[in-house]
Amino acid sequence: MLKIVLCFLLVSVLSVTAYSEDVSVSRVDYKVIQQSDYYIQVSFKVDVRNSGPAGDVTIKLHGVDAQGFEILTHIIIEPFEAGEYKTLSENRTFSLEQWNMVSKWEVKSFHKRAKR
């Protein structure tokens, strides 16, 4: 039974990895919407192209400090049709103390799961 489960997990990971070749992220940007003494609300904007079959695209962004250590993360999940291009936008609230430690935002990972 354990071998069957491990085989299934390996096949699932490989299929997701293959699909990620069909997805590209061309731009990540953010804008501060609102700020208080303790919190900050930010709107992220990400340009994504799905050049393969339809599926749910997951994009993980991470904010790193000047030494490259991950301080904050934000995950966006969006359904895409085959060959679709979208500009995704989503708001998130963070602690102002942690936000001020971030020197830049990067795409940490992205992948696509096929529609069933």
C-alpha cells in the first residue's frame, strides 16, 4: 500500500512540474493601498501567461531582506483557460514591522494543476 501511495505522489509531482513549463510570469509589482502605525495593506499585480492547457495556476511570491532571507510570502491561485494571458491583482495586509524588513519581492515558485 505504501508503494502505491508513493508512486501516486511521484506521478502527481511530475505532472505538475511538466505543466509549469506552460506558464510564464513576466512582471510582479505592488502598490501600498493603506498604512497605519502597525499594519500595511498592499495590492500585488502579476502578469501571467498560460501557453498550455487549462488549469489552476499557483504563484508564490516572497519578500526577501537585503541578505536574501525570506521575510514574507503571498500566494495567488487563479484558474486559467488554455492559451490565456491575465494580469492578476490581489490585496494583502501585513505587519508594518515585517514589511519594512523586505527589500524586494520575487517570484519564488509557480506551477499549474490541470483541470479535471
